[in-house]
Amino acid sequence: MKLFKWFFIILISIPIVLAIFFYARNKAIGPTGWAKDNTEEALRGKMKDPNSMTIRSSFVIQKTTPDGDNEIFVCGIVDGKNSFGAYTGGSRFASRSVASKLGTFDTYDVEMEDVSNTEEAHKVNMLSPFESVYWNSYCVDSKHPPIHIEG
């Protein structure tokens, strides 16, 4: 009977300890950490070889909306192996998450640049769709200027 009692206590304790651990971790990393985690997870889902993914030159920009919500933008370069097992050289990415003043959090956009589209757009002195819609909208602040095409 004592063995059953200890088994039951351990069985109940494990989920409680795990819940406390995840709650403490989520509080510690906060919305910026959640945005980075969500961005990384979404980028892995877009890669041919998710285990080879590396993120470099990433940065975070935070803005407050007129409603008082906190917008968190994670931008940078992501690289991974292609079908031949070689690294591609990287492409830019941009994500947008919102931490509302009501306590909710969600990541809405995680987009990667299509390098061939960017090259084609630059040949005709235009911004690529990624640059105009995501990069120049999400990833611009005093340290990171917008992209312009010299014509």
C-alpha cells in the first residue's frame, strides 16, 4: 500500500513540477523571448533541413501601437542546407508578434526573402516584395535604415 501511495505522489508531482518550470521560464523570457522562439520554430518549418538552420545577424525592434499593444519584430538572416547538403548563403527574414495590453501574445507573420525575386527586382531598379512589405515595414529603426534602390 505504501508503494502505491508513493507512486501516486510521484505521478501527480511530475506534471505539477513541469507546469511550474514552464510557467517560470515563460515569465523569465517574456514577450521578446516568446517572439524569438515562435520565429525560430516557424523558420524551421520553412527549411529543407530544419536541423541545419542557423540564424545570424538577428535583431529585435519593439514598437507600441496606438492601442497600447507591444509589437515585437525579429529580423535577421537565416541559413540552412539545401537539397544537395550545402548551405545556401542565407536569406533575410522578418517576423511580427504582438503582446497585447490584455496579456495575450501571438506571432502573426514570419516571412523569408526569396533571393531570386530580390535579384530580379533589383535588376529593374525596384524593391522586392519582401523588402517593401516586410523588411522596410518591420525592420527599420534608428540603427537599421530602410532599403532604397538607387535608380
